[in-house]
Amino acid sequence: MLKYAVKRVAMGLLSIFIVATLTFFLMNMVPGGPFVAEKSISQEAQAALAAKYGLDKPIMQRYATYMTDFLKGDMGVSLRQRGRTVSGIIFSKFPVSARLAGIAVLIALLLGIPLGCLSAYNRGKLADNTIIVFTTCGIAIPSFISSVLLLYFFGSKLNILPTVGLNSLASYIMPVTALAIYPTAYITRLMRSSLLDVMGQDYIRTAKAKGLANFKIIFKHALRNAVLPVITYVGPMLAGLMTGSFVVEKIFTIPGLGREFVSSIVNRDYTMVMGTTIILATLIITANVIVDILYKVIDPRINLK
């Protein structure tokens, strides 16, 4: 397993390098620049700003400089948020998004896995049909719709929950709920279909032939194998929630990394785009490596090569 882990880490580092390279060149291929949208700024001033940040140099020289600095832990300064470093911005915003995403994923797992098992256990019955209806709605309704509905009913009409920021425990309820609805519904459906597939395997039929109760068969024998697709989904989902929750963060005025990620793209803040993209790629790759190793822990029959 150690050899496999080292191999996956090396492949992950190579993937991060490729992502950083592609992002750098794609951003620099976009027409215009980070200072074009500045109001009442002359061509001379734009040229001076470009020279200040090294944007007037040949692209290959800028690429070599950026990658060299990045290996030293320096992701440069923001081109739009003057006087602030990219690493400083990212690491000040990252804990906010990480808390929201972490709580949302925990809730999704605690609700999605039992609901999926309950749905599979009662296949074709009222409980199964009810769960399917609600999970379908949860998958179909975008997070910004659920955010607005929560804000309207619990924040405006009932006035029982805070609507801005994360200043108390109660203020986490609505944004976390908005983020957790989709993954909870998806994990429920994924768990149900996976469990039903496992229930058709030979060893499950053997357990039934021995007279074991369905409840014991599901939760003792089938659940370990059925949960593998859920684990595969959870890793990338956690990384995606931490940087993809821009709409929820915007609606509830939460200063997280998702807002910075989208704002940097809109403002063509090259260094900020590079930094956030590399962080996102690192999170996803790390999550995938952990998931692959967990496969062996959960199911010893899997061979890691």
C-alpha cells in the first residue's frame, strides 16, 4: 500500500503541475487584461501597471518566474486587490468555506446513507416512494432557489434565523442547509441504487438462504460494499463545495473562497485565478488519493497496484 500511495502522490503532483500550466496559458490567451476595465485610466497608466506586475514581459519568462516562485511558496500578489498577496487572501477565506462545506458534507452523509438504506430496505413501498420524491426534488432544485426560499421563510417571514454573515451558530443553519440539500439527495439516490445492486449478488442470496433477516443482511453484509460509490463521490464533492458555493455565500453575505474564486475570473486577476485553481485542484486530487486508499480499508479484496 505504501508503494501505491507514493505513486498516487507523485501522479497528483504531476496533475497539479499540468493544471497550473494550462491555467496560466489559458488565462493569458484571453483578450484584454486585468487593467482594461479600470475606469478613467489611460493607456500609459495601463502600461505602467503592466510593467509593475511584470505583465509586459514575454509569456514564457513570466511562466518560468511564476512556477519558480510558486515552488518557493509564493503565489504572487493580487492584481486587483492592491497590496494583498494571493496566499493571504486564500488562507483567510479558506477556513470559512471549509467550515460550511465540512458541516454540509457531514450532514449529507449522516442523512443520505441511512435514507438510502431505508429506501432500499422498503423497495416499492410508501417509504421508498416518498424518499424518491423528496430526493428528486432535492437534486432538481438549484442551491440559489433553496437559499432564497430559506431566507424568505425563516429569515424574513418568521424572523427566527440570522440572514447575514456567520456571527453565531444559528447563522450557519440556512447556508449549511442550502449547501447540504443537493448532496444529501444525491447520496441517498446513490446509496439506494448501489445497495439494490449489491443485494442481487450471490453472497447476499446465500445469506438469505441461511435464514438471516433482511435488516441484518443489509447493514452487516451489504452496506460495506454498497458504500464505496458514496465514498468516491464525497471526496470531490467536498472540494467542490468549498470553492463552488459562490451563490450561497453571495446570498447570505459570507466572505468565503467561492466568492473570491468567481470574482477573480470576472476581474481577470491572473494570479488569484492561478492560486484558487491550484488550491481546488490540490483538494480534489488529495481527496481522490484518500478515497482510493480507503477502498482497501473498507474492502480488503481490492488490490491496489
